[in-house]
Amino acid sequence: MGVTSIRLKPEIEYPLDELAKKLDRSKNYLINLAIKEFIARQSLENERWRETLQAIGSIEAGKGVEEKEVASWLDSWGTENELSPPRT
């Protein structure tokens, strides 16, 4: 396991101390947990951005569904004549 030194601003240090006491955990544990969650969120954001760029590329290539088709499909939900999802 690597060791990294960080400087915490007072507005972070004090609440971190209080939280560590409250949860009966070390500051090291909480910092590692926070960094792990941040990395997971960044990974999710990167994946969403990749999917967004892919979707934009599909639209630019003419692979889209008309709004009317989607609206009709959604309006049919829960009815006896529910439509299949529109396809490109």
C-alpha cells in the first residue's frame, strides 16, 4: 500500500475529525472511502460522456427515431394496444 501525504484545509480537517470520532473510524479510512467514491463517480461520468458522444454520432449518421413515434409508443403504455418500442 502506498503512502500519500495531503494538506487539509481547516474547513475540511475539523468536520473530518468529528466524523471519524462519530463513526469510530480513522481519518485515513474516511479519506480512502471518499477518494474511492470520487473515482467511481468520475468513471461513471466518463462512461456517460462516451455514451453521449456515441449517441450524437448516431444522430449525425441519421440513425434517429421521430419524436411522434416515441410519443405514440409512450402513450400506448398500459393500454391493451401497447406498441413495440420504435426502432431505427
